[in-house]
Amino acid sequence: MKTYKLNEIENLHIAGRTAGANEKGELALFWAGSALEVNVKTSEVWVEVESDFSSSEVWLCIFVNGRKISRFMAPKGKSKFCILRALNPSKENLISIMRDTQPMSGDVNQILKITSLEVSDETEFLPVPEKDLKIEFIGDSITSGEGLYGGPWEQDWISQWISVSENYAVKTGCALNADFNILSQCGWGVVCGWDNNVTSVMPPHYENICSLQSGDIQKKLGSQETWDFSKFQPDFVVVNLGTNDSGAFNQPAWKDPVTGTEYKMHLDENGKPVPEDGNKIAKGVTDFLKAIRKNNPEAKILWVWGMIDMPEVGVYVKKGIDSFISETGDKKTSAMILPSMSLEKTDEEKGSRGHPGPLTHRLASEKIIEYIKNNR
């Protein structure tokens, strides 16, 4: 067996927003769906990872030739895992080591680093084949894959029930042979989070690598650095946000712990969003689309919603999209409502924690795949 630091491997592909391998040859993976990919002729592969956390551990998964073969938890400290053995050393195998769970914005100590690969002596690292297109996905818990492990009776908020590798975004990327980035955070929205927290929003973090991870060690790994958009110019950007903004209408006000100011999305006497608050969402959508377009001038942008029903707020999301198109004349931006989790009937079709299950993610993926195929 021979051990390689990542900067010693010539043919190496990194998926997702990262700061790249550091001077020690170590790679920090921040976002769910971020991955290290190698194409090898080998008989055995081990990976060494380093992890830390205060409350929420990180899970990883392994893909071989496009199919997921395993999922495991990264304990604190350095650990070595045998991910494949007894392979035919004359056969090429495309191996992806993927972060399966999202960054936890509230855990300032949470990290995941891939520190080295250990392979059999005769290993040959081959070029990773070019993908057919590039896609960026931006979303909340649905895009993080919350609820895709565990049965519908599971309600604990833990990393174990979150799996991006089973969600609509990864299914779409794999089906289209796409290179993809995923930016997602459970409970976050466009203008507020599920609990009316106006700091739990994705747009302010869009131009950085992973600035919602703000601990000292996370900063040292590059989380706060500005993202170089020239590294990944997507053909398509798929945004799935608005569900938590919708849920905030049914939650108590959130008080800013610093200023004491309270924030609340209000319903009228008929149980519908007050227009003033609905229009905040519409403006937030318009503004975010402008930021996405500025950084991705050639991409087709698709804003989707509906995997969790939100008909009243969906109207304001659509209003924000229409305003963006009207203001800018943008002809490459579209909106689409996805199949709802209300179609799920059996336990096998449902997810845990009241989130969309396997059926809904499959149906959503199929609809997005059809759109992309028709608009390439």
C-alpha cells in the first residue's frame, strides 16, 4: 500500500465550493454534495479523514461508477476507512468520496477534511472524465436531503436523518452526467428562516465559499473567502427556496438578541399572507436573482418550489421572478412548481421529520431533468 497526500495526485477532481487542497495536501469539504473524485486502476482504496464538531457529526458516502455503495459517520479526530478492496486492478473505477450532510451554521467547530488516500502499490491515477454539463443547486432542508433517512415516525433533529446523496439534486446531477455544486441549509430562506430569523437567509452567503460556517478553525480552512466564480460557471442554476419563508407566517416573532427588534411574517384575518410581507419575499427573490445572474452571466436559471405545499407564498415567489425578468429583460430565467409530498401514501414513499421522502425527490428530479434536457 502507498499513501498519497492530495497535492501528490495529478488527476484529481474536486466537486463543490472549496478552498482547494492546502499546503499539507488536505482538503476541507464544506457543503453537502462536495466531493473528491478519482479515476483509478487499483485493487484497494483507503481514505483518511479528519473531523470535529460540537453537536452535529458529519456523514460521508462513497460512489463507485455513479452508484452509491456506502454511507458512514466521521468520528472526531483522524480516522481511516477502507472504502473498496479486492477490485480488478486492470479495470478503471470512478470513485467519489462525498460529504453527505450539510454544514451546520450553529456549530462553529464542525469540520471535515480529507487528509490522504492509501491505495495498493500498482495503482494508476487516470484523468477523471469530463462531465456533460454543470449545474448549481441552491436551497434549504429539502436540498440538504433532510428526512431521507429514517422512517416517517422519526422526529429527532440529527445529522443521521439528513442525506444529500438521496435527494433530487444529486439524482438530477448523476442522471445527466453533470458536475454539480450544492449550497443548502436546513431552515433557511430568502428573507427569513422558518422561525422568522432574518439572519437565516442564503443570499448574503452566495458570493463566499461557505461563510455561514464562521468559527475560527472554519475560517482558517477558507470558509469566509470570496468564491471565484470562474472556477465553476454552471449551465443551469436551480434555486429551491421559499419554503421556510412560507413557514415563518405560522411561527412566533423572532427577536434579534443584539438589538431587541422583533421580526414577524403576518397573516391576515383570512389566513393569507399580508401583502406587505408577501412582497418582501417577492423583492428578496428579485434581488437574489440579480446576484445569481451577475455571477453566472450565461446560465439558465430555474426557480422551483412546491415539494412542500406553499400555494399562497408561491404566488409571491412567482411575482419576484416575473419582476426580475421584467426589470432586466432576462430570457434565461424560468419558474416551475414541483410535485408535492402530498402524493406520498406509503411509509416507504415518505421521509422522516415531516419532510419530502424518496418518492417526492424522484418525481422532482424527473421534472427538472426533463426541463434541462429541453433547454440545453
